[in-house]
Amino acid sequence: MKETVMQFGEGGFLRGFVDYFFKKLNDAGVYEGKVVVIQPIDKGMIDMLNAQNGEYNLYLRGIQNGEVVNEHTHVDVISRGINPYTDFDEYMKLADNPDLRVIVSNTTEAGIEYLGTESLNDRPAKSYPAKLTQFLYRRFQNDLKGFILLPCELIDHNADTLKECVLKYADLWSLGEDFKNWLLSENDFCNTLVDRIVTGYPRNEAEEICKELGYTDNLIDTAEIFHLWVIQGHHEDELPFNKAGYNIVWTDDVAPYKRRKVRILNGGHTSMVLGAYLYGLETVGECLKDETVSSYLKKCIFDEIVPTLGNSETDINFGKAVLERFSNPFIRHMLLSIALNSVSKFQVRVLPTILEYKEKFGKLPEALTMSFASLIAFYRTDKANDGAEIMEFMKTASVEEILKKEEYWHADLTDLIPAVQKYYDIIEKDGMKAAYAAVLGA
């Protein structure tokens, strides 16, 4: 089968997300093409991938429509892996393949960067955008068709940022206006939003799984059953994901989907975990089983976050799906892991809902306001994990001083001080149980 997809990154996420979809497209008979994987940094898993002929087993597990699902797929869509640090010529030779049409990547949030120190003649250039520019320039010189580029890195405007970096390298290396025109006219850099929790290699279960398989698989991958891939572009004709029955959204604007995810999924996490930890729980699963914390989370999502977004059926259904995902019995998601860098997370994920709710309904959202007090109380403990300066300030400053720290919140929060102080005093004096009772009673 011809190689039609080039993938930068061999880690668990892409294998549990993108490669799964291309495998299913092939199985459905609506697409024909293999994925060739490029190792984006000098140390990686390409040798291990090639030792298994690019094949591995993927287990998708979770709750879907109230039912426990455990789906096993033997993924065999990867043709081979290439390490450009040891075989740069083979990497560049891919640019000569007229069948190659799609480029996907997940090189971590830090992977899409412009260094400005590399040369066109490096073998390879250090950064992912520079490696990509080397590749695209050879493609241009071959006078071949461009690509659909689908970066999966978790940054805003991921494709726009990638394109900007490539154009900078084109200027740095004096590759000419014709190349830049080809880059812009013949290639579609599509911003994307990816959503699936990929839990990776199941260390505690691997031995038992391999016994069931009858052979050793060093690349077993696990993930939740839920998936969403929002792509700013329209290429269903070439990549018929919808036809194959998958939740891929082709759109002119990723922003509303990202807002929904950040506010409901990430905002739900952040508003729940710190108070729940102070309440004595350790995992997200425990939170969903606890009647009090579960009721509090539902109030956050359905009474405060979703109404701020517009209360559409899509928002409500996304909220319901989030509750199922948080209830996933196959994932042990520790509250303290989610609590990392909570100040910046709160500023992005929860605070905008508090402020918009107040503006829209003329009052503060009780549950989310209490989560602000929980944040402050949590940072008084020795379990907070953030920048040293932030932890020192949050541990000793008053509620009023914290809310007036505009460099943290990027907003004037003076109006919130009395309400947050009220809940903070309840937590300090009577504990989280009393705080939850005050919110759920309200």
C-alpha cells in the first residue's frame, strides 16, 4: 500500500489518535494509504517501532452512553519509521513521493518554535519547523503537489504558528518568493483541536495483555473511547473520516470548539480538583463516585459553565460526555497531577466563566466562586506545585491581596473579594464539607 501520510512523532498520543483513524479509514474501504513516521528529536522510539514492523495493539476503554466499552484494535497502518538523525537522506527522499499528501505532527507544545540558528544544509535542522522547511523546499523543487498539514500540538493557532515559522526559515535561508508563493498557495495549514485522553503503555497490565495476545508487544497503547478532532479546513473528500463514522469536525473556525473544551472539560477539572483534594479525595474517579463532589461538579458544569456558553444542546451533551469521561474506571487520574500550576490554569479555564456569568446574569456563580476560595486554601498547604514565587505569595497573602494581583488574573477582581472571602472563611473555619453544603444549598 502506498505511503500517503507523513507523521512527525511516534509517541502514544498520535498512535492512539491519528494512526487509529487512518487504520479505520483503510478498514472501512474508504481510503488507501499507509503512515510513515518520522522521529522528531534525536532520541526516540523509531527502532522499537521498526522492530515490530510498525504494528501495535491499542485498547480504547471507557464509558460511552452509559455502557462500559473496551475496544481492542491491532493497528497496522504504519509502514515504517525513519530517524532523520541517522538517515537524513531517506527522510528527504519522502519529498519525492507524489502519493504523499498529509503531514501530521505532535512534537509537544514546545515543538513548534523558530530558533533562527539552523542552516538549510543541516542534516537535519534542529527544530521541527526547520526540518519541515527543508522537506517542503525539496518538494517545491520537485514541482509536486503540496500537503494538507494537520499539527496536533496543544497550542492556540497551531497551524498558523507552524506556517509562520516555516516562512521565517524561508526568509532566513533565502529560499525565494516562488517557494513562499508555492508554500501559501499549494499547502493547507489547518489549525486543529484534538481531544482524547491517551494513557499510553499500561505498565501494570502489559504482562497480562501480552499473555492474552500470545506474543510481546512493547508498544501497547491505551486511551479513552471518547474522541474529537476539530480541523479548520474542508478535506472530507480526501480524508473521509465522517464517512467512516468518526467524530471529526471540518470547520471554518476552531475557536468555538476550543472554548467549549477549555471551559467545560478543563474548567470542570480545575474547578473541582483542589476542593476535592482538601475534602480528602485522591482521584477524579473518586470524585464522581462521591455524591457531594459529584453534585458540586454538575452544578459547576450545567448551572454555571454551560449557561455562560449559551446553553445549547451541543454544550449540554458535551457536558454529559465529560461526566462519562471523568467516570472512566480504566483511568486513575490523580487530583494532585491535575493541580500542577493551578493559578495559570484557573486564569484561563475558570475565571473567564466567572466574569462572563456575572456580566450575563448580574450575579456571581456560587460554585465557581467557591472554587476560587478552594484554590487559595489549597495553596496554603504543602501540596501546591507551581512556580516558587507564586507558591510563596499564595501561601502568605490575604484573599484581598491575591485577588488584587492583576499579573496573575489579567483582570480587576475587586468585586469578587467579598464572595471569595466568604467561602474561604467557611473552608478555613468549618472545612470543605461545610463549603460544599453552602454552595449546594444556594
